[in-house]
Amino acid sequence: MAGGMKSKLQATLLDLDDAEREALEDGFPIPSKLALENARRLVHAMHSIAGRRYEVYPTPDGEVAIDAPGGTGRSVLLLCDSDGGALCLVNMNGKHRRARYADANSLPDGFIREALAELKQQDDLAA
């Protein structure tokens, strides 16, 4: 299982490495170095909380999205902006929660940890 966990992390990091090129191809603003650095740190941290495959991609607003889709009606989406802030959007079985952060250096916090743990629990139940 440890090998599978590592390959999920590696695949996520490859997505992150492609974010700049993908933004160029899509005509999106290129995420700042700060947004990319925050996203890299957070991918590692989020993976240690819930070892799953995250989707990482640029947004039309120059953000780096770290997306943890969890099946029907469940997801955790973290957007790292180019100014060093972040927005976390959580959808869990029809309940929507969000938190905005001026500084992503303090992340992941309790809100994000709880959302990922809840998503992992739902994943485990569905498996």
C-alpha cells in the first residue's frame, strides 16, 4: 500500500509541475511563484492527512487549485492565490462550508484537516 500512496503523491506533484504550462495553454494568468510554492507545501501536508490522489490545476484567476473530489456530493477544494492567500471550499453531502485565508502559511488548519478527515471517512465507507 505504501507504494500506491507514493505514486498518488507523485502523480499529484506531476500535475502541479504542469500547472504553469497548462495555464499558458489555456490562456490563464500564470500562477505566481508564491502560489506554486504554497500549493507544493500543501499537497504534501494534505497527502499526509488523507493519502489520496489530488487533482492540481490552474484556474482562470491565476490560482492553483488542489482538488480532492470524493464522489457524489463530496469534495474539498483548496485554491492558492498569487498573493499568498487561500480559499477552502468544502462540500459534504449537501452541506457547504468555506474558509478564506489571507496567509496560506498557517495551513492546513483545523478546518482543512477536519474536512479531509471527513472526506477520507466517506471514501472508506464507500470502498
